[in-house]
Amino acid sequence: MDKTPRYQSLDLWDMTPGALQAERRRLRDGIDASEVIQGTIADSYYFKCDGNAAEVLNRAREAITIVSDATLDGPWPTLDEWIKLLPKWFVAACKPEDEPIVQEPHATTLEESRAQFYRSKWKVSNWVGWLKPEDRRWLWLDAEVLDPDTVLAHVDEVTDPSDLGAPPGFWWLFAAAGAKEFDEVTDVAHFYGVRGR
């Protein structure tokens, strides 16, 4: 088995136009061979679904493609414009803008943290706020349906090394799309080799 890491990590502190354009190309055309063979392994997650993994992946890709296009084609939309631009299913999955956010007690275990995450809906304003180029800390790399109940998604995190965990905005994208839970990939076999496009 070829043990060459599958994805090249971007290792950037800022979202450059080139990095954002590469993400838009990956969303439309899939990952390019030049991004597959060098660098470090990106973070990857299994998103569990209820027999609708293909739909969940299509929805997630649809929503983040809209963000990618709006970012690159600028100017940055207003909240009202985002609510019109984003798919109706995404807006419906989010907490209403006028509803207060209730702070839950601090989770003491990873399981509690994930349970809280799926109970707590994001507002559209929160989600798009973290996707502004100056605040954004992750880029879509690739995703695939492994079986009817599982999406495997790869993300390049551009975070402060002191940050813990993965990008919640990426998680919310899949939760809003219909994923029921997620887990970080620890089985390195999924990282190696090049999937044909």
C-alpha cells in the first residue's frame, strides 16, 4: 500500500484569494492530483447519516459552494442577503436570528461536547460570520460517500496551534445538511492512495 499522505496541508494563517479559489475549484471539480500526493495529512471526519449520506453530502457541498462564490465574487453579503442566498433547508436548520442563545454548562467529556453541539443550533449570522476571509479557519478539501449511512469529509484547518478540536463551522455545515453525528477519523487507511476522478 502506498503510504504517501493523501492531502497537502495548506498551512496558512490567512485565507488568500488563491486558497479560496482552489477551494471553489475543489468544490466544483474535486481534488486535483497535485493536492493529493504531498504534505501532511488533513483532518478528516465521518459524518453519520440515516441512509441519506449522498443527500447530506450534496447539501453540504451546495451550501459551502454558495459561500465560496459569494466570498470570491464579493462584496460580502448582508445578513438578509445571506438568508436569501443560502438554501432554504440550511436556513430552516438554523436557529432564528431573534432567538437568544442559551449557554449550556461546560462539557467535561468529548461525548457531552458532541451532544451539546447537536442540541445547539447555529444562527445563520453566527455561521457566515466565521466564514469571512479574515475570520475563516478551514477550507473544504474533499468528501465522499462511504456507504448510505456515512460521509467521509476532509478539511484543512488553518488554526492557531493552541486551538483545540476541529472547526465547529464545518461540523455545523454537515449537521444542518442532515448528519446525525460525527467522529474524527483515526483509521489512517482512508488517507492513503489517490481516488480516481
